[in-house]
Amino acid sequence: MNPCDRSRRDFLATNASGIGLLALASLMREDGRLVAAGGDGADASPLTVRPPHFAPKAKNCICIYLEGGPSQLDLFDRKDELVKLHGQKLPESFTKNVRFAFIKKETATVLGSTRKWARHGQCGMELSDLLPNLATCADDIALVRSMVTDAFNHHPGQLLMNTGHTQFGRPSMGAWLNYGLGSESKNLPGYVVLTAGRGTSGGTSNWASGFLPSSYQGVLFRGQGDPILNLANPPGISTELQARSIETIRDLNGIRHATLGDPEINSRTAAYELAFRMQAAAPELMDLSGETKETLALYGLDRKDPEKGGRGGVGAGGGTGVYRRFAQNCLLARRMVERGVRFVNLFHASWDHHNDLDLELGFNCGMADQPIAALLKDLKRRGLLDSTLVMWLSEFGRTPLAENRPGFPAFNGRDHHPFAFTVWLAGGGIKGGQTIGRTDDIGWNVVEDKVHVNDLHATVLNQFGFDHTKLTYRFQGRDFRLTDVGGNVVKKLVS
């Protein structure tokens, strides 16, 4: 049909979606929302590298997420007053309007820590005896003892720390960074997830892309066998045949995208093409045979699980071989950063020590301390720590009170505590060798430099070159961001 013979109605019916998209793109450029929204071309890959708002200090992030709530009172925040008050009740004013997950207020008593403490590094950072290897990295670490959160149960707390909100459906930190910056890795995902232990209660919601296109969600890698299930070609399918198939799918999807303008079509095309490239890159990544014996020993890949480590004899960390698995994940995180992966999540569960605190926390720290310290040292000696932000996070801390749940043979663990807990950051332009914030004499509340979870997120985005109030995505008529409606950069953390 001659285009000149088409009616005005036919033209608008065929091209209205395209005209609308052009108009929308123009409006988004005017108010700055395309700075990190995927660029101008409809054919651009969702993970094309894009500039941030200003010069960044960090290029990559390794987020070590220890699910359950490691006890800050036994690792990072020494409280001699708890030892003095051990076994005593607190004044009712402390617990009157407080909700606990399991503690019975009427009979709850103080639990003093049994740990030994020492100062480390030129900065004199005080850490417990459960972290001897991490202590050697004290001058590279910024310890934040004044974290607070809005959630006192695991799943909402995990969602808040990982996505900025306690409700389902929000994009995770890694998704936001890949949306904003794209990925420098051509043959691996921009966001990779590695797990060890029992698995987090939040599961995939901790690394989802939410309402962002699915290209930005975390890709879960397995620790053995094929890194991703069904990554290899089935029998009889050659590389050449698969390449031709992907080309055909790309062409068909391009036609569909021209009609609908749905960004998820581009995400699907990019996923097919990335999977094809990963067939060679992912097995090479997981092959550690090229690492030196010294490096493998540094991370502790040859370590065996202790015979007695808590519940079931293997600890709340869960499963046999977890010491090697976690060490391997830390080494793989370094290898991924070297290959341009933007965001690597290391999840381990569980640090939810409601009883047998000394035994089970000792098991978990024995698993985590050496590999995490090795990761920091390995990144530093390779010149990668300056541009790689490393974080130790969890959803909350533990109570100064002993948990007195009915049925426990002894009250030797701690309940969930959202009012004061500790995280740390290193590299990526963070000022190491300092301790930020202070809690009261028993570790109940923050009394200096309170840092909300959204403040932490604002600071992370700042290190990657983003004004957290301007990295937004319009969904259902509203501009959403990682920091929700709050968040302030923690100036003491940034260099």
C-alpha cells in the first residue's frame, strides 16, 4: 500500500505508541530522568554503561549479607556494664513500649558478653576475639555502631536493608546500581548472587529487580556443577545453531519492540545474548585452578567444618562444607569484580542466635572471619579496594537481654534488636580506620550519630556518583527511589 494513501486514522493507530514514547522520552530528558534510565536508543542494551550524576569513588560493590542479625554486643560494641548487670532485670522504662520477637518482658534479665576485647590497627578499633583476622584490616574499615532500622522481624528487615522498604516489590541495591550505571562485564551478569548456609528467609526478594526491567535483577550462581542450571547446550545443539537461533529471536523481538515499546522485550533479548556469552565465561570464572596455592590458603579453601558447631553438630550456619563454600564465594567475588561485575551479593544464613550464642556465633565467625579478611587484603594488593566498596550488613542486631523463651534449657542467646546495631564498610572511597556512632552503656539505644538504613543507602549511592534523590524510576504514576522518601549521606563515612 502506498503510504500516501493511508488515512490519518490509520497512521495514528499504527504509530500512536511510538509517538507517545518519543514524547515521554522528551519529557524525561527535560527533568533529568534519562540520565540513568537506559539511554536514548531503543536498541541499546539495558546494561550499556552509563555515566552517573558526578564523578564516582566506587565502580563495583561486594555486599556481604549475614542474615539473622550478628550480635554487635559480642563482636563490635563492647559493653562492660552488661557484664556488671548480668542476670539482673532492667528498669521497666526500657521495655515498657517495646515489642520483642520472643522475649518475655516480665522475667527478662541482662546477658553480659563473655568475649575478650582488644584494640587493633593504628586507629585502635576495638573488636572481639572472634574476629582475629578481620582485626588485621581495622585501618581499612569504617565501623558504624549506630545503625537503626524500622523492622524487628527478619523478612521485613531484610527487605528494608536490601531494597530500602519493608514491602515486597521494590528493586534491590544491586538492581538500582545496574539500572543507574549499567555493567562493564560483557560476558557475565551485572549483578551476581552467591549463597551459603541455610538460605535467607527473604529468598529471591532480597535480590529482585522489582518494578525495574528484569535485566537488573541478581542472577544466582551455584557453587558447584554448572554455575547456572541449563546453561550448557543440550545434546545435538551446536554453538553455530544456537547463535543463529538467538539472532532470529533478536530480530523477532525487535519487531515486537517496535510495535509495543515494552522495555521488558529488550531485557529478554539481552538475557538470551548474555546466556550465550556466559556459556564460556561462567565456567572459566568458577575454575579456580589458575589461582596460586598462597591465594587459596589465604581465603581458607582447604578448611574443614568444626565437628561441633551448634545445632545438629554443624552450627546454625547450616550444612556440611559451609566453611569451604563461604571461602570460595569470597574468592569468586574478587574474580567477578576483576571481570567487571557491578554488584556481587554474598548471602549466608543464619546468624539468628536465640540460644547457644557463644557456640554458634563462634562457629559462624570461624567460617567468615578469615575469608572476609582475605578478600579485603586480596583486593588491596591488586589495587582494587580503592574502587570496590565492601560491606558487612544484616537486618538488625541483638538485644542486651537474654532471650527467655519457654522451653529453652538455658537463657544464653539474644532476641532481635532494631534500635542499635553495627555494620561496616571498606574501600570505594570510604574513610577507613574510624568508628562512627555510639550507643548507651548497655547498647540499647543510639546516643550519637544515628544512621538509618536509608542513610546508608544514600551514602552507597553517593560513592557511585549518584544524588540518591535523583536516581528514580517512574512506576504507577510515582517516582520511586532506593531511599524511599528519606535518607541522608553520612558525611563522616565518605572521603
